[in-house]
Amino acid sequence: CFGGSGGSLLVVGLLALAIWLGVVCFVLSSPVRFKSDGQLQVKTAEDGSFQPVCYSGWNQSHANQTCAQLGFRSSYSYKSTTDPASTALTMTGKSSVPIQGRVKIRYAVRSNSQLRTHSTARIIGGAAAKSGQWPWQLSLHHRGSHICGAVLISPDFVLTAAHCIPRPKIQRAVNVYGGVMSLNSLPSPYLVEKIILNHNYNSTTHDQDIALLKLKSPVVFNNKVQPVCLPAFDFSFSHGTRCWTSGFGVTDRGQSGSKLMEVFVSIISTAMCNSRHGYGGAVTGNMICAGTLQGGRDSCQGDSGGPLMCESENRWYLVGITSWGDSCGLRNKPGVYTRVSSLLSWIYSTMQVRTYGEKSE
């Protein structure tokens, strides 16, 4: 988290333990979001617009608290900058309430200090990944067997596909493994405290195919286990962007994989993916396609729940979660992934609910 002082207009680059937030987060009654430049914004009750937050005396404690309210253990750091905003929100000092319940609108903020962040396969046609290449790739096991991939997004939370979960209340039978290069050599597992399925998940259409796992204990990061970055709400990857996917699933020889595999794929526009030669309208706005229309490079069975990753400015972002497709690597049938940017509000509101200990859906 980041903050400023002296009546600062907060650009809170919420980089909790090197995790970039940047999302619309519908929590309680008002959404909170972070721009790609790190500016903290809250939706106003007056007109429904998003405005930056201004707070006199912002310090590291406030930054830590804001991060904690959104489900993270701590903040990173902060610094000040300026922005000629005409409208901003002032924040009260009631630290017991979430930040979206502590703001009121203020006009004519002409020049303000701001905070900026510091930066520091269902697999067809791929190759074996190098150790530490994709440190957020996890292996999800049910009753001792690999069933899906998963993605580490913080020390406490993991994302996977909702269809990977046989039933909601199976956390005692589910383990997660990190830093795995071969399923034949597993480290100690991460135990799961809670599994939260997206209540809007449609198993027929595959829409909103996402689930969040809360771990019992925080993950200790090392060179083989690290979280992936999440994109800001205003961040997008265009058609043709070269990305990667990884997993332990079926290979191009039709065999179940034991080694972590990787393959580069290209983002394919929804219009192309939904053509009559493709999926004929089955791809919703909560999905994103990647692969090649010529076929031959794709994710496959067993890689569901794993990451679709794209690089920007030397950072890797989780763009999608492997969800579904028509067979593997077929012409005009690229892989279909859950679009993470469309579901950031659900991800962060769920993380906040778990932080406050409230009942999740």
C-alpha cells in the first residue's frame, strides 16, 4: 500500500508483498479500485463516479490497514506526486471501518500530492518449463491426485477454475503444491482452510469459472514460489499479444503429463473466437481466448485452473485462468480462459470478506 502526507491525494499502489492490485473491488456498499498508475479511487454515493482519495497525514499505518481490509497482510511502500484533480474524496480517521465507508466528496482540489508505486499447459505444442520460470503455478490435488492447476496471488490466497472443485466443502481433501516441476516429486503441501466458489459460475456455459482458496498458513516466498501480478481495472492486452500458459496436463502425444510444461499463445479477439468457424457466440465477456487459429498450441485436459500470463514492463500479469475449449489444439478452436480483469471485483471483495471473518457465498 502507498500513501502520502500533508493533504495528499492518494495514489495507493497497492503492492502487498509484491502483488500489484489495480482493480474495481465491490466491497460492502461502495466499490474501490486502483488505476494502473496506482491511484486509489472510491465510487461515490452521490453520483456513482470514481474519485481519488485525499487524506491529511496518510502514513504507512494507513497503507497497511487499507491492504489488510482488501485481504493482504501488509503494504509495500509509498511516495508522493502531484495531480491537478478538480474533485477528490476526503477520508475520516475511523480506522475500524473499511475505507469505502470512510470517505466524503470534496471539490476544487487543484494541486495535490499523490502516491505512486515502486516497481521492483493444458499444454499442446509446448516444452518443459525451467525451474522457477512460473513460480505462481501450483498443483491442486484432491485425495492425493493432481486434478487441476492453480495460481498463487498472495501469501494467503490461490485462484483456480470453479469446475476444478468437485463440491464446495472438500477443503480437507484438497491440498495445493508450489514450486513443482514434476508431479513425481512433490514438496510439503499447502493446506486449504476455505474454498469459495463464485456464486455466478454457470457450469453449462462455463461463465465466471473461478474459485478462490484461502490457505491455512501464509506461503513463504522463495525463488521457486512467488505470486503473480493481477492487472489494473484499466489494463488490457490486445489481439495478437504474445502470452504464455503452463500446466501438467495432456501433451501433444495424448499422454498425461507429469512435468510442468509451457507454451506461448497469442490473445485472440472475442469476435474472432466467436465466429461461426470458432465457438459461434459461446465466448462471453467474462472469457478470453488464446492460442492460434491454425491450431497446434493450446492448453488441454489437466491444465484447467492454471494461468494465462502476459508480460508488460518486465512484470507478469494473470490475464486468464484455463477454463475450457473444444478438444486441444484444433484449428479455429483456441483455448478459452476465465478473464481475470472481469472478475477482479469478486476476487477482492471475497478476500476482504475472508479478512473480516464474515460468511462467504
